[in-house]
Amino acid sequence: MLEIETPAGIKSGNEPDLWVLGGVSSIYLGAPKVVYGKVNPPPPDYDTSKPKLIMDGLDLLNPDREYNGPQTVYTTEINNTGLQVKSLGEDGGFLVTDNMGRQIEYGTTLDSRIVTQPEGKARE
């Protein structure tokens, strides 16, 4: 068992027993929901009944073009790292670029995707 030691609380001495050990980064289709608001208005064709893209637990937003379309560029709601997620077309995967210019590819090869059966559509 992997134990992570944490310091006791300052006033009460309570020691937190919560921690998360992260795994592999991924982009996947999440449940349909409204992920836009007054600050980030949705694009005109936004459909609240379709599954939405999520990257590592953060909703991907696109106020400019068709959601889940080819060559669409997404960002996260709070984007203080300059993260850009570009769709490479249907079943083409994604290219993620951070503010330092580092790029990571997601789902660009057949062995990097989780697909649904029998449709064979990429789910993650």
C-alpha cells in the first residue's frame, strides 16, 4: 500500500486522509450538459443533448466554431496556461499545445483509442 504522509492541521491537529494519484491524461466524451455561461457564451449551434469533450476532468469549450467538428480549437473554462486543444478531424485525434509550445497528441494512432462496439467510434 502506498501511503502519503500529510501534516496535521494547524489549529485542530486533524490530519487529512484525502489524496489522489493521477494516471494517464486523456480526452473523452462526457455526459451531455451545459458547460457555457455568461462569461463564455455557447456557439450558435451548441446542442445540450450531445456528449461533450472532457480533458482530464475539465470541460473543453469552443465559442467560435462547430462543437466536435474538424479543425475545431478548444480551451478550458479557466485557461491560465494558454492550453489549446485542436481537433484533427473525425477519428483523427487531438493536438494539445500549451503556452510554452509543447505539443501532445491524443488518439492519433489506433492503439491510443478506446472505441465503442459495434460502431467503432472513438470514445476516449
